[in-house]
Amino acid sequence: MRTQVAIVGAGPAGLLLGALLHQAGIDAVIIEQRSAEYVLGRIRAGVLEQTTVALLEQAGVAERLRREGLPHDGTELAFDGQLHRIDFFGLTGRRVTVYGQTEVTQDLMQARAAAGLTTVYEAENVSVHGFDGAAPHVRYHQAGRDLELACDFIAGCDGYHGVSRASVPACAIAIFEKVYPFGWLGILADVPPVRHELVYANHERGFALCSQRSRTRSRYYLQTSLTDKVENWSDAAFWDELRLRLPAEVAQQVTTGASIEKSIAPLRSFVAEPMRFGTLFLAGDAAHIVPPTGAKGLNLAASDVGYLSQGLIEHYRDKSPAGIDAYSQRCLARIWKAERFSWWFTSLMHKFPETGAFGQKMQHAELEYLVGSKAASTALAENYVGLPIR
């Protein structure tokens, strides 16, 4: 089998890239080691920047998003038992849209299937080859056969643990990483959100986040230790602890219910650079991870494949290498700014055991400055709604 672009990974990054290329008449085959049901079952973020929404519109998959997505013009910060609203739209003229990553993935999957495009699920022993030469290809095993997909380019959209980045020689790639000393205990429940917009809470007991996926489905998080276990948390214990970390006016409005999903996720900042190796391009979590505090993970993946699709379209349509040659540099310029914001926001809102009372005082001083200064509030708003794609 042969294609122009082989995409490794059928998460939202790979699917969006496939959709953007299809709109431009470029053939792409997606190879995924998991089943479609497994990919859809992954619970992830749901705050989309306007640039991400624009890419989904360009890909022709934004009809349900426009109908069901929830526009948010701001967010609320909670500390000292008080709420303080950051007005994104008033400060920047831009907003975000709450629409779950699962919904984005489903929309992209359905559009790909309707167009009759090839996605290979449950591919075993996936490996990438020849990207440093003239004959790149992807090998995999399926239904008792060893198969090979020849291509012009390989897009590694297979996540942090995928084969794409792991296939790059160690001497050719630089890794930058920070692991945080805590995780997020998350719960998904079919209960209405406690507030219209997200609430980020700084509390002496630890960080809390009131998020949402729709008008009837909520996602809540608690900062917890890395040694904690999900089985230590009953639903009742989670709701009780959440209320303790929220201002009274919010806590009393929390609607509780049985959890649909409950998990603990570690937090890390991670960047691998460069993001191009011959005809292999890394995109999304294969190249970078951000702590979820700033809601940048899916949005960075979208901007990566936006840049990559532009470069590939220029290559095939205009016979120009400029876009693919600039891919890594353009992506990393935006990635490092998002990494900085996510690191800063995480540092501001969480309890760090090693900083003690002094660290808590510094957080308090910065939070007071943040909500009292239009310039500081604007800086947060600009970063949260997403810096422009250049």
C-alpha cells in the first residue's frame, strides 16, 4: 500500500491532520495501534481556543461544535474564600469554547468514515523506517500479516509513549522536562456545572478546578499526591473535599452525583526538539506535554497540525519546501510560550510542599496583583484564549 502522508496515531491530532489534508486533495492513511472504541473512550480536556475552532471549521467538522459548544468569555479565580472574574472577551476581544476532546475526536472519526478514507485500527508492532532517506515507510502487523505502508512523509501523532519519537536517534533530539510533585484527581459526572464558567481555586488544602463538558456534564479536579490511589477516594469523599477547597458561595451550589470516570494523572512539562527529522514530523503529545492547568494540550496539537498541513500543502501544490522546512521552528516558538504560561499558572495555583509558608505568601501576593491589575489580567487572558498562530 502507498500514500502521500502516513499518519501514525488516530487521536485528535492525527485525525485533524488527515481532515485538513483531505480538504486539500492530499492522500493520507492513518495507522492506530488501538481500537476506535479505545480512542473514543479516552477522557481528555475540552477547552478550545479560537484558533483550534477555526482549524476544525477549515477541516469541515465544526457543525456540531457550533451547535453544542459552550462559548466562555472569561474564567473565575478563587482564593481567600472569594471569586474574581477574568474577563477574556473584555480584555482581548476573544473567547474560548468548551467542547470535549471526545466530541472532537468523534466528529473527526465520523467525517473520515463518511468520506471513505482509510484508517487502520488495531495495528500491532507499528514501526517507522526510512525517514532519513528517500523511501520512508511504516510497518505494522494486522490480521496475521506483516504489512508496509510506503509514503512521502510520516506524521508522528502517536502521543508521548508512541513509536515516532522513540525511533529518532538519541543524539538527534534534545529533551526538556519538569515533573511536578503532585497529580490531579479527576472525576466526570452527569451533573450540571456549578458555575457558567470554569473556576480555578487556590487553597491551603491544595488546588481545585471546576470544569465542564456540557450543560449537563461536569469535570472536577483536586490536587493530590503522586502516591495517592483512586481507590482511596469514594465519590462522597471527593465531593466533600471539593467543597472544602471552594468559596462558600460556590461550594453550596455544587450538585453531586455518581462518577462516570475517576482517575489520577501526573503533571509534567515536556518538550522534544527539533520536531522534524528528514521526512518524519512529530506533532502533539509526541513532541510536547503541558500541565493541564492552562488548557493547552489539545490546542497545541491542533496548531502543530495546522502548521504541518500548511507545509505539506505548499509542498504538493506549490512545489515549495518553505513550509515544511520552517515547521519545527514555527511550532516551537508557540509551544514554548504555551509551556511558559502553563508552568506559571500551575505554579500560581497549586500548593508546593517544598516552598512552605513563604511560597504561599508569594502566591497570595501575585494573585492579589493579578486580579487588581488590568495589565496582569490581560496577560493571563491573552495566553489563556491562545496566542496568534503566525
